Amino acid sequence: MLGSLRMLLMMKPEVIHSISRHVAYGLHDLLKTNAANIHAAYDWCTLFTLLEVVGAGTNPPPLMQIQPSIDVSQVIVDSGIHNLLVLIIFLLYQV
């Protein structure tokens, strides 16, 4: 699950900031119910980076930004996060 959340950091800053309230509520719920099950330091780093981006309004780290030359469609299919992306697109149209 937390690997899927890393995809949020690959969004353009304008997009992630437009859905930041929804992401913050989701992260709050995730931490409230499953914080004891998160053991990897990299997963905690992902969570805190997301909280910083959606809570403090900072831009995602530049290394996480998608380069225009990279075709991520196969990455999306391989990672199985298609449902997360559909949810994000749905939330974008709700704003």
C-alpha cells in the first residue's frame, strides 16, 4: 500500500496541492488505524514526505517528479495501482 502512495509524490505540484485536503484526511486515517503495522524506515519517510507536501504546501522532492520522456503507463499497470489513480482522478473532478 505505501508503495502506491509514492505515486502521489510523482504528481505535478499543482495537482497534489489541489487534492491535498483529501490526501491529508486519508493519511490521517491510515496512521490512526495502521501506524503499528508500518515498520520500514522508507515507508515512514514516504508518509512524512507526503504529510509535508499536503500539510505544509511544499513541493514534492524533485527526484520523485515524473520526467516527460518516461512512459509510466506500463509502470502503472505493473504496480497494480490503477484503482488508486482512478480514485485520484475522481477526486480531482470533485474539487
